[in-house]
Amino acid sequence: MKIAVMGAGAVGCYYGGMLARAGHDVAFIARPQHVEAIQRDGLRLDTQTFDEHVRVIASTEASAAKGAQVVLFCVKSTDTDSAAQALEPYLDSGTLVLSLQNGVENAERLRQLLSQEVAAAVVYVAAEMAGPGHIRHHGRGELVIEPSSMSEDVARTFAAANVPTEISDNVRGALWAKLILNCAYNALSAIAQVPYGRLVQGEGVTRAMRDVIDECLAVARADGVTIPGDVDAAVRRIAQTMPNQYSSTAQDLARGKRSEIDHLNGLIVRRGEAVGVPTPANRMLHVLVKLVENKAD
């Protein structure tokens, strides 16, 4: 299968790298420093079970996606519009665009921008870019994808590459479940600049997280969203299975980059206002992260 990765950061490099390692033709569209390193040395896949260099195509140009059967769309939520517009001229009519992004609105936005089929996916992986062309994997890696014309083939392809993949009719609910995890952990990890395992040991942290989660669940109920599984157990599992992971928001702030906080706690605040649910805990976390971003600017 020919696959393109639009936005080859930590998520894109992990899943694209696993597919390339399994023998698929993968093209990465990334920032210049990553492209240069990958062209020179290959993509370094530094995981819990192996550390290898995988030879792949890498380019700074969206044209590298030409001919791809599947595009893993992995850009930040803030870049969805611009990345889709850059990508659109190079997509075939039968290309599947799989959104592997944080937040709950990206797939719908892509459907408004692209004529190709778009499917949402929920990503559960702890990974970071340890350097140019170097992805470090800390744990997990499973995907939940919504049904599409290619979902069975895509799920088999990922599974054969050692990426557990489930097809679900309730990806909207699964995306909200992931959103709640992000709202509970990301901002706090970012503000304190500590990984999840240390974070939950902080005084009053679990109670503060409880307030955030309760607000998210109230907004979801008012918005008609059915959240699958045990949210509380999922929240506890994050710290247990990814104790050394810093949130993507923490990584962004540490590098002086804009985060996705508007699409995480900020989204809960906006949806809460729309459905009449107060969200003071999420509002405070959103404001604090924006202050840190503005200070960096």
C-alpha cells in the first residue's frame, strides 16, 4: 500500500514508521530539519522493543502525497485548514484521508475542505520527537477508526504492522473520551512541565482533574455524545501506562510553540457555553496555557 503522512511529527512518524517497517511505501511530509535527517539517515524508530533506522521517502512538499491510497493526516488542529488546502491538488479521487489528530472537530472540517473520503481515528500512543528524524516511543499505540470504504483493508494493514486497530461505529464518542483524557492531563502537564506519573502525585491534582472530567462529561451529555467505556479507569490508566510521557501541550510549550489548547479545554469551554453548562475548571486551564503561550511570544 502507498501511504503518505501529512505532518510527520511524533504521531505521524510512529504510525508511518511502523507501516514502512512492515514493507509499505510511505512518504513523509515534514519540516525541513526532519526531512534532511530522514533523507540522510532514514527514520529512527526508537521503541520499547527495538531501535532501528527505516528507509522512507521524505519531503517538505505536499506533492509527495501524489498517488497515495491512504493519507495519515497528522497535523496540529490549528493547521488543519492550511494543510488540507496544500494537500488537495495531489490527492486521487479514491484516496482515503485518515485524521489522526487531537480534538473532535477535525474530520468534519476536512470533509468540508476535501472531496475525498475522510475517516476519523482515535490515537492512543505515547511518543515524542527526540531529535530530527528520531521518534521515541514510550508506550501503547492502538487506533480506533470509523467505518469507511477502506476501513477493513486499513485495519488489516495496521494490524499486520503491529498496530492494534479497531473499527468502531461510535468514533465520535471515542474521540470525546480521548478529548476528556487530554483535558484532564495536557494543560496540567504543560503548566508544571512534568510527566503524567509525577503529575498525579502532586497535592490536589487528582481532585482538580476530577473537576475537569466532570465538566467534560456534563458537556458531552448535553451535546448528545455517548462516551464508551469507563472514563475514570481510562484516566487512571494514562498515568499507569505512560508515567514518563509529557503531554503534547507540554512539549509544545517547552519548544516555544503554539499548542492545541483551543481545541482541547478551549473546546469544552465553547461547547459548554453553547449548551448552557458551566466549565470553570476547563476555562481556568485554558486561560493559564494561553498566558504561558503569550509569555513565550
